[in-house]
Amino acid sequence: MWQEPLRTGKYPLNPRCYEAEIVPTAILNLNWADAVSEAHHLDAQLQQIVAKSKEGFVFKIDLQVQIHVPDTKAPRVISMVATMRNLVNEVLQAAVGNHFRDSLQSMPAIRFIETRRQVQEEAFTHIREQLEQYQVETKGVYIQDVVLPEDMVTVLTHREIANQEIETFKKQKAAQDQRIEMEQAKGTADMQADLARSKVGVDIKKNNADARIAEATGEAEFIRATGTAKGAEVEAIGLARARGYRAQVEALGSNATAIVNVVTALSEGKVKFVPDVLVAGGGNGGALDGLAATAMRFFGNGGGAGTLAKPPSQTIVEATVTKTTTKDKDAPTKS
């Protein structure tokens, strides 16, 4: 092994002294699939990675790994693996296959499908760390395809159909909700005139109610003020009368004061306590008394025929008739 490798070019070598190992220094694409790279054929023995999920589903993975061997480090790589085919078939094959089998056995198949990108990034990190020990650079790790078992494909298909139906129902529900909102808005717009009239009516009734309340409040205040004034007036009149009665009692005495006030009350009152016509007889001439009363009413009316006028108020007529008894026929008659 030369310490300093020969760079790109043509060199005379003695095949009896030296054995040349061709090392590609460009980026190599290695496919774990049925396809083979025609440029170098280093991946001719690589096959699809067969892995088993946590539930027992077995599926195959098509993988592509990009590696690069720097020309300055080629002697060290060859010193460790002898040939590039050994690097691919022994070192790289073991690192890639073991990583995917170990990772997927502890992972549900659905999770692997849903987190495919994350699994790919974890595989890139693992393979890069493994190849760095051999002075080989890792440029990329890509999961090309995942071949799922038929049973799992059926389950996933049904699940996806159910999910799509759920989304469809959600969209339909949203459309119906939007339609309901549109109908409500349309109904509200159609009822704007009625709503405006109703609102105006409510305002009018409210104003009328406020006016009635204000009127009732003012009337109550007026009654309260009037009652207070009348009460004060009655109180003042009562006090004045009391002082007057006290002065009359002091001047006339209690009995005279009572008589004076009774007469005053009777004179100021409108109730008649004396009959309009009073006819009193000295004997038992009831018919005569009635005839006298009728005559007084007749003459009080002016003597008109057929009518009797109401006699003037408080007219007192007193007649005394003395009848001659049989025992005193010669005695004079007084009327």
C-alpha cells in the first residue's frame, strides 16, 4: 500500500510487482432492489430488505444508499476491506439490513408508513456512523418503495376509504350549516320591514309607558302637596276656632258659648228644622187645623185657582179656636 496514492491519470506499473485495485472516487449509488447499477455492478448481490412489523406483517423495502470514497483515503479503505465489493457486500449490507430489521420489529406497520421520513433520517444517521469507521462518506439514504402484504393493503384501503368518507361527511355538514346560515340571513332580510315596524312599536309603547309613569308621578306629587296644604289649612282653622272658643268661654261662660255656637251653626246650615206652615189649634178640631193649613198655602200662592204655591220658608201661623160649650151659650166667641 502506498502512503500517497496515485491521483487520476495514467501510470506505468509492473504487474509482477504491483496489483492494481480500481477504486471509484465518484459518488456511488447502491440499490437494495431488483435494479442493478450498470456503471459499476457493485450492488449486483444486493436484494430488497425484508422486515417484519410488530404485528407480524412482513413487507419489503426498496432502498438506495449513496456513498463516496475520497481518492486521498482510498488506500486506507482498501487496507481495511481489501476490495470495494467487500465494502458493499459485507460492511454496508450488514449495517443497512440489521438497522431496518431491528427498527421495524419494535414498530407497528402503520406507524412505519406514517413516519417513513423519520425512519429514513434515522437510517441515514446510523449508516453514516458505521461507514465513518472505514473512511467512507455517506451522502444519502432514501427509501424508494415499500411493498406491503395483501392483507395489510386491504386494511389500509378500507381505513383510508372510511377516513375519506368522514371528511366527505364533514364537508357535507359544513355545506348544510352554511345553507342554514344563508336561509337564516335570507329570512332575516325578508323580515327587516316587520322588524323595523316592531322596533318602532316597541319604542312608542316604551315612550307611552314612560309618559304615563311621569304623569302618575306628577299627579301623586301634586296630591301629596295639595294634601299637605289642605292639612295645614284645616289645622290652622281648627287652631283659630279653638282660640275663639276659648275666648268665648272666658267671656260668656261654657253654657252661653255652647248656645251661641249651636244657633250659629243652625243659622248657617241649609237644613230646615222649622216647618213651612204650622197650624195649631186650641181644641180637638183636627179637620179645622188641616183646613187652616190648606187655606194658608192657598193664600200664600196668591189665591190662584187650581194651584197651591209653596209657602215661604219658616212662616208660622197660629190660630186658636175656642168652641162654645152648651153650658155657656151666652159667652162671647173669641177667634
